Amino acid sequence: MSTATLTTTQQFGTVRKQGAIGLAESVRKQSAERLNQVLVDTMTLRDLYKKHHWQVSGPDFYQLHLLFDKHFTEQSELVDTLAERIQALGGIALAMAADVAETTKIPRPPKDREHPTVQMERLLDAHRIILEEARAFAKQAGEAGDEGTNDLLISDVVRTNEAQAWFVNEHIVS
């Protein structure tokens, strides 16, 4: 069977009918939409860490090379957790690079190799964006009764990003 004969089983921006998790369709749709924003920004931050891992230079090369790779791995785990929550809510998780590039709030870095301090400032700005939206979305999810999404955002996204921002910031504090 060719892909031309297949039909779409779910349109992006909708949620499947399901009652197993006990949340209204409107709550699940709103949470999936907001989580997709956190997801694409997390994917962007993850990729910034890998870019900087490959391109870091200077006297702190080895330490930063390892730190950036560790943070990349932790962000990759968050990506999977966020996407699975979106799917559990009945939504569709964004997954393709073009969709991420269109949707992320994190500014695109240049292709150039940047000074390590600039790399770290760029990472801190990305963390700030994610932390601000995650805290706001967590509050909204909690108010809507979606405690699972609230917990994911606070326990996983906020705590991971706060810890990573702290580690990065400690490299540029003088």
C-alpha cells in the first residue's frame, strides 16, 4: 500500500477521545499545546548543547566539552518525557526539525564557532526562556486540574533546567 492511499489518523492540534486519564478534552488539548512549546524549546536547547560541545575551545575545553555533553544527554531525556506526556494526553508531539525551527522561542545561533562565554550566555538565555514558560504552564496546568503535567514541568523540566543553568553560570561568574 502506498502512502498516498493512507489517510491521516489524527490531525495535529487535536486530541484523541479518551477518558482513561480522567481529564476533560479541553484540558488535555490545552496541556498538549503548551507542552509542545516546551518540547520544541527543549529540543532546541538540547541541540545548542551539542553544537557547543562540538565547537567549544579554549583553556576550559575539556571541562566544558564534558559538561555540554552531559547536559545534552539530560535534555534528550526531557525531550522523550515531554513527548510521551503529550501522547498520553492524546495529542501529537512535534518531532521534525523544521517544525521545531518554526515554533521555538529560542533564537537561532550563528553557524560560526563562538567564544565559550558567548556560548554559555546563549545557553543561559535558552534556559531562562524554558524556565519562564515551564513555570507559567505548570501553574496553568495545576489550575486546570492537570497535576500530571504540572508535576512533569516542575519536577523534571524546572529542576533540570535550574541545575544546568547553575552549572553553566558558575563557569562565567567572575
